[in-house]
Amino acid sequence: MSGIDRFSINQQTIRQWSLPELVSGCTAAGVRHVGLWREPVQAYGLRAAARLVREAGLAVSSLCRGGFLTAADPAERIAAVDDNRAAIEEAAVLGTGTLVLVCGGLPPGSRDLHGARERIADALGELAPYAAAHGVRLAVEPLHPLFASDRSVVSTLRQALDLAERFPAERVGVVADAYHLWWDDTVAGQLARAGAGGRIAALQLADWVTPLPEGALLGRGQLGDGAVDLRWFRERADAAGYAGPVEVEIFSPALWARDGADVLAEVLDRYRMHVL
């Protein structure tokens, strides 16, 4: 794949669209890849969703999300591992080899970052063989440090690779998301490290605008509106050997309030201007 053929639209970027609208809109726009989320897929029906996407000729670049693997309570841990097994099965039915993991924040009352990361590693050790048996790779996504307490104690690409490299590359990789990683002056070296090990499972893009219009979770910017050198980020991933889909994942109420076709057209234009 090259150029615009690598473009993928994440379902959350145009969440106002139903799954059939997303598939129809992508087909009309010539988009070949979509990143899907479990909840809307489950609401539509897993096998019906897989059939809808497949018959439209679309490929699923990733499924989001598994993870939340930091619970210290034994019953909560078992429930989390079981949910991730279900997510692996869903990814396999959808035909994607990439399950994105948002690994989880600190348990209530805890300040033990190291212990939380070790519980993630323990869970990966349990889940990785199951994922491999289903043709799915677990993809650890580091999130911006703003999310360390509640969503992910994995905040840098280095931390994500330190976890992933405990396992074979075909079983556990990493997600490189510009929104979360753009600020880190070690990211170029860590992308090279990830590429050398065959660890880049997914590449995602969104811009960082300040002040954050809707807070850190929903404040992602349209491509080109903020501080991220998106082309540089994509080029560093390419130089590291990544040649897969480039997924635009923007959580933005401002975009969700607009016509979906207009949003997709604008994202494609911005992708051409700021990413290619």
C-alpha cells in the first residue's frame, strides 16, 4: 500500500454514523480501511458487522479496545481477562489481526505504577497465546501521561515496548498514536526500535490543540489544526518499516455534530495536506 490507499478512518471519528452509514460512506469516498470499536459492533451484531464490512470490500485495520488489565482484585482480574478473550474472538471474526489494548490505570487507592505494569505483563502472558491461536496480535497503546491514573499506566512508547518485548513480536506489538506520543523527544528512537523488532501493529493520528476544547479525552484536534508534525510522525514510522494502514482517530464533539460525509471529506483533504 502507498499514499491515500493506506488511509483508514476510525469509527469514533464519525461516531454519528451507524455502521451501515460508515460502510456506505467509506465505499463512496474510496476509503479502503476502517478501524472499529467493540460497542457499536456488538450493538449491530458481530457476524452481521463482519459480513457488512467484508461484502463492501473494506478491511478492518484494528479493533478497539481490549485492555484494562491492572486490577488487583482477583475476581476483577478474571473478569478482565475473560473480556479480553472475547475481544480477541471478535477481532478474529471481523478479520483484523490487531486488537488495540488500553491497558488500564491505577486501581482505586493505589499509587503503585510498577505493580500495575507488572499485572499488565502477567495478563499479556495469559492472553498472548490465545490471541495467536486466533490470528490476532495484541497491540499495547501508550496513552498521554494525563491518562496514567485512570486509563493507562503505559505512557510512553518505551514503556509499551518494554512490555511487548517480553513476548514474541507476532503476538504482542504496540500502537503508535501521534496524539499521545508527539511530545516525547525520544519517540523517533523508540519508533526505530519498534520497527527493528517488527512491533508496530498500528499507526494512529490526531492533532493536539490547546486549550483542549473538551478535555484530554474528547479534545483531539482535526489534522493540521494543532501542534503535531503529523507528516514527520508518519515518515518516522515508515522509516522504521511500518507499511500498514494509517488510521485517523479523532474524538471530537465538534466533528460529531456535523454531517458525516462532510467530516470524512475534510479528514481526507487534511490527510493529503498534512500526512502524505
